[in-house]
Amino acid sequence: MASTDESSAHVVGTTRWLRLETITYKTEDGVEKKWDRAVRTTKSRNPAIPDAVCIKTCLQTDDGDMIVLVRQFRPPIGKYTIELPAGLIDEGESIADAALRELREECGYQGGVVKSVSPPLAMSPGLTDENVALVEVELPKQPAKGKQELEGDEEGRGLEVMLVKKEQFREELAKLAEAGNCIMMCVWGMAQAF
């Protein structure tokens, strides 16, 4: 059976949010190999607690149910992305509380009710040990929001709340991609289900 020797981690470099490590692992036939990975420095010691939350939610409007997305500039890829609202879980914070806080901070929506929480899910397992919980939140009817002013490290990224009609989800994402936006993988996958 393949396995990773966590004690073998050699730190290559560290920043405030990330640590680059080279680890040793064994293949199924017992051959030892090396792999580089990015590790979140904010990772909980409890493996049941994910690093972050992604929030799947719809806003009830007079025009029907609208899927809530965010468009923001992501420096690592040098593009604007179309994503689910998301963010890191603060120390001691529950998954549900983190989801409701991020929805309020990024999108301005309050009064949501958490309907479901996934187990920790891998986002890019070939690159990082980061994992997230997909949290489904039900929002009460309320006015649509536009551009949100963020603070601290998030300031100036131009985060924009986007509302997309469920019935037009796939078509709208295709248009956004054609316009040069990078679509988050799970958002594209979610659209294929509609």
C-alpha cells in the first residue's frame, strides 16, 4: 500500500500563509520517492477540521433563484476568477460559523441557515494538502448586493458578487470563461448538474 512519511517533511520555504515541503512517500510496490507540496500554515491539528469553507447558496429573488458567485482577482494565476464565496476557518471557529461569516464578509448576505456540510474535500491534491468543506446555506429573500469593499489583506482585489439564474448557469459560465475569466473547477462541475 502506498503511504506518506509525514516525519520526512523537509521545509523548503515558509511565508505567512504557506509552507513548501519536500516529502518522502512509498509507492504501492515499496519504492521510495520524493514529492513537493504546499501546506497551509493555518492548518488545524485536528484532521476533521478543514482549512476553509466554500459556500453553495442561492438567493431568492422576484426573478427566481439566483446562484451566488464571486468574481475576484487572484494574483497566483494573474486573472479574475469566478468562484463560490469562500474563506479560511479561524482558530476555534466552527465550519458553520465560518461559512456564515464568509458569506457576510464577501457577499454582504446575512440570516442564512446552514443546510449541509461536506466532509473535508481536496481541491488540488497533487499540489497541496489543503482541504475545504462545501457548505450549503439557505438564504432568506433579501436585496441583491454588488461590489463588496474588503479590508486588510483582501483590500483592493475588487471582489464582486455575481448572481446567476439557475436556468442560465451553464450558459453564463461559458460566457464568463470566453471573456477571459478563470472558472473555479467546482463551480464548473456544479453547473454541469443543472
